[in-house]
Amino acid sequence: MMTLANKITLIRAGLSIVMFLFIIMPFAWSRFVATGIFILAASTDWVDGKIARETNTITPFGAIVDPFVDKILVLAAFFAFVGIKELDVPIWAVFFILLRELMVSTLRAIAALEGKVMAAERWGKFKTVIQMIALGTIFFVLDVYHLSHILHGTAQAVFTVIFCTLCKIPYTLTAIAAVITWVSAVSYLRNNWDILRKSWSVPCK
């Protein structure tokens, strides 16, 4: 029977897809809903890990799928944001984030073939925190943008000023997230270089 923690992980994967669909809808209400879904999905990442540790139900499935689902959540949001011109999220930065995640996931797979488990590193955890902060802030900026269009009078003027003040933040935060993401990638490569080098060599007879 699947553990509760793993069920929550799969729920987060489903929420990531739903969130993506709501972001790409060109409506204010759908993006407000997407913000709520993101907050819920991000919170489940902490919940499933806590449950697995406290109930002693850490599984190989969870160890592999949980970080993979985190990547789905992050990349779904970033790629959806790229399509919203008002946010000006740089596609180059999102591409490099994707490239890093694929590279580290491949390294994890190679380690698994060698019978080893790549433990999460400090830089990897810091990278995830930075990505989540960036996404949460971009959601906030997007919501402010829509409020500046659906409200009227003084409230509309206030939110318009706030958006104009914050409009450059999505680009900056995404670029910073991309840089931190690659710093963590270099750390993973350095600490697991022996596994990678062994994987591309033919054993000596």
C-alpha cells in the first residue's frame, strides 16, 4: 500500500499541472486561483517530508519522485510565466534552470545504477528555497498587475503604481534563481565526479 507521504507527493504533481493550466489562461481569476494552488502545492513539499520522517515511512519511491515532482512544480510555473509578456521572465534563465535540473536528475540516475543514492546537498536545498521565493514573488507581481486592471478609482491607481515599481523584479529574480541553480549544479558535479567518471569508462580487466 502506498504511504501517505507518497500520496501527497503525487497530489503535488497533479496540482503542478493544474496550476500551469490556470496560469496560461488569460484571465485574472484563473491566475489568482493559480497563486493559491502554488501555495498549497509548495506547502505539501514540507508536509510529505515531515510525515515520511516522523512515521518512518521513507521509501525509495519517495526519495526519487519527491525531488522530481519539485522540479515539475518549479518548471511548470517558470515556463507558464515566460508566456506572460507583462512579467518579462527571461526565457534564457528558465532554459538554464531546466538544463541544470535535467543534468542533476541524470546524475542521480547514474548514481542509482551504481547502487548509490545522491543525498540532497546544502546548495541544492538553498537553490530550491530561492526558486520558491522567486516564484512566490512573481505570483505576487502578477496578481498586482491584474488588480491594477480590475479595480477602479484610487485602488486601481495604487496597484498600478505598485506594479510599475515591481515590474522589473520577475526578470531579476529569475536570473538570480538561474545563477544559484547552476552554483548548486557545480557543487553536485564536484562532489559526485567519481561516480560520473566511472560511468563513462570501461572497467579494466
